[in-house]
Amino acid sequence: MAAPDYTEHEKSEDVKVLHSMGYAQELQRSMSRFSNFAISFSIICILSGGINSFAQAISSIGGAGAGIGWIVGCLISGMFALSMAQIASAFPTAGGLYHWASILGNRFTGWLTAWLNLLGLITVLGAINIGTAFFFQGTFGSWVGMDTSAGHIVAFVALITVIQALFNHLGIKVTTFLTDISGYIIFATTAVLVLACLYFAPAIDISRLWTFTNYSGDAGGGVFPQSDSMGYLFLLCLLLPVYTITGYDASAHTSEETKGAALSVPKGIVSAVLWSSLVGWIMICAITLAIPDMAVAAKQGWGMFFGTMDAILPAGLKNIIYFLIFITQLLCGLATVTSASRMLFAFSRDDGMPVGSKALSTVSPKYRTPVTAIWTAAILEIVYVFAAQFVSIGGTNLYTIVVNSTLVFLFLSFTIPLVLAMFAYGTAKWPNPGPWAMSGGLYKLVTFLSVVGMAVIFYIAIQPPNDKVLWIVIGFVLLAAILWFAVEKNRFQGPPIGDEIAKRKAIIAAAERAVGETGGAH
């Protein structure tokens, strides 16, 4: 899709907004509005979370998990997206959530949000790539002798992460080209999958989509423990849509590389969530309707998607669909590396990392990308996945441990700045909204509903068999408290605020004048 011309006035406005927050334009601002949408759409990737976590819809409450549960979960994510878009329009920086929590709160809230968001991005990258590894093993693994052993899964994750980091290293134009393509592939592949499911389905029983059936315990392949409470199981089915429809903060993290960021970024966030929710619901419903026998499929647990495809699709068509899904999952991880590295770059730019901030905030003059931050994010994810396999010992699925950790860290990092913004809106900290804005009353209502959604997400993320996630979160909170009071409280100064912005603007202006006088390129 051709991007509209980027006028000198629009370019000047983008730079002016960035300067007003005390930062120079270091990254290459070449992303169009569509590319900003595409990077979030690629990370959400309904063909990643929607496929790999599909069993959570059926092995809880049956077909209603797809027909009704998906809608409820997407509404929760939608509230977060709308609230986030309102702030992103006013403060379009690569730091995203971290900057918002600092500007609208204080040094501590910014620092805590940064770590929560960084952990969320690292764990979501791990969840995506672990899901990709299991998907590849379940489809083409036999061709290369791959099984589900921890060694094979971790090695596969490491390999694809290195490839994803390499493409990110080569520049934002390479990344956006691939994520733009990913958006089209997701739409096209989903359309083929939906049509194939409906055409080859043995029978279509539309009532499945609102029929509640208890498939917990052995009846659901052990995806969730046995429970007689349908209300509780309905909450658990929300894990599918809430996990799938996340990652839209990528639009905010690429603000400094997006043209017309104050409008493009919030529109990218909201449209990515809207289209993913709608298309994802159609896809999930089509797969559910194609299942030959619900009880048999539920008993297959995590393998029910593969079991359904094996039962209804011709081998050739099935392998083509599998290959295209695999490609979108690889590109989903690639876009997540972009998001994680920009967050790490922005935090390090303000000396947020205890060590290595200078290197992590350095932009390659050749590729105009934060190369060190890219490779650091990739290495941290590989180390995390390697460590997570030990947490999973004892019967808990490695994939679900990482997914549920992701939900807690990411949505907590969303919630802190959203709550701060709700109270700061209309005050000296945030006197005026950006060009994309809801009315003040509607905005505060949406944010309040987001906080309620966070409570639901936290509750379902730490339920058995994923109760180990609670201890992971408690461990992080204790470690963060020790680090803050022992070191960071006196060391970390946060992003420029107040008088510091004026000082930074003067330094930036002087540097730009010097570059202009020497004839260099900015």
C-alpha cells in the first residue's frame, strides 16, 4: 500500500514534538501509517496465538469459548488499546509506556513500568517463538527429526531468534517491508483457512458457538484441571483472546520511526486490535465449526487443531496452510524483536539499565537501528526460554508458563501508565490531549474498565496449572524493590522533565547546527 507523501511540514511537526520531550531524532523516520499498523498486527498475529492457544477455548467450556469467550476477551484488550491510543497521541516516543509512566507519574513509576514492559516483551517473544517451535514440530518436525524435548525446542527458538534479530539489525526499512508483507499474508492465509474449514467440515452446527460444555480435566486433554464451575471455566477460556490480542504497544515503541506519529500511532494501535479481533473471531469460529466431534477434539487437548486439520483437509492443502502459518509466526517474532529493542533503547537512552546503557542506546550510523539493543533483547529471550524449561519441570506446560507470565508482566506495564494518565488528564502534567482523542468522560470510563480487565487477567493467569506464575511475579516484585531502594532510587534520573527538557533542547539544537555547518546528514 503506497504511503502518502511525507511533507516537510509533517516532518517538522514530528521532530518538534520529539524535541519538546527532550530527544533528538536519531532513528530513521520512514514508517508509514500502514506500516505502523502492520507491525502491531503482525505481533498480535491471530495465526500465532489464535492457533497455538486454540485449545484453551474448547478445553474449558466447549464451542462457547470461541463464539462468546473470544468476543469478551477482545473487549478487554480493546479497552486497553483505546486508553493507550489516547496517551500515545500526546506522547509519541519510542519509550512508550515507560515515558508515559514517568511523565504522568514519577521516576519510580516510570522505572517500574520500564522493567515490567521489558520483561513482558522478552517473555512474549519467548511465548511466540516457543509456540512457533511447537507448531513446526507438530507440522514439519518429522521431516527434520525434531521432537518436543526441551533441547530441541530451545535450540529451535534460539535459531529463529537469531534470524529475527539479524533482519532487525539490517534496518527499519527491511523490518517494515517484512511486517507489511506479514499483514497481507495473515489476511490471505486466514481467508484460505476459514474457507477450507467451512467447505470441508463434515457438518455445520452453528449452535456450537454458544453451547457451554464442561471439558475441563481429562475430558479436555488436561489443558485445565477438573472444575465443576462453568463461571470459572469461562474466565479461563479468556486466556486465548487476551493473550492473542496483545503486542499492540509496538505501534507506540516505533513512534520515532513513524511519519505523522501523533495520528498514525493511535490509529495503528486501535485498528490493529479491531481487525485482529474481528478476523480472529471468524477464524476461531470456523475452526470450531469444522471439528468433526467436539468430545473427541477436546480430549486431544493441545493437539486438537492438528487433529481437526488432519481429519478434514486434503494433505496438500493442509501443508500449504501450515507453511503460510509458520511464515506468519516467524514474522510475528521478528516484529516483537523490533518492539522489545526500541523499548530497551529508549530506557537505556535515559540511563535506565544498571550497566551498558550507553551501548544499548547507540544507533548504528549505517543501519540507523539500535543494534546492541536488538541483539541484547534476542539474547535475553533465549536465556529466558532456557531458564523457563526448568520452571516447567513437574508437569506444567512450558508454553503456558511463558504465556501466562507474559500476560501478567505486559498488562501490568499497561495498567500503571493508564491509571496515572486517568488522574493526570486535564492537569499540569497532561493539560491537553493529542490530535487523536476521545472525550474526557469516555476516556476515563474506558480506562476504568481496563483496570477491571487487569484484575481479571491477573486472576486467570495464576490459576492452576499455572500457579507458578504467581511466584515468578512475587520474585520479580521483591527483586525490583531491593534494586530500587538499594541502587536505582539515587542513581536513576528518568526521562527529561521540566527544566531538563529545556537543557536537552538547547543541546539538540546546538548539535543540529553543528551538523548543518559541516554539511553532514542528520
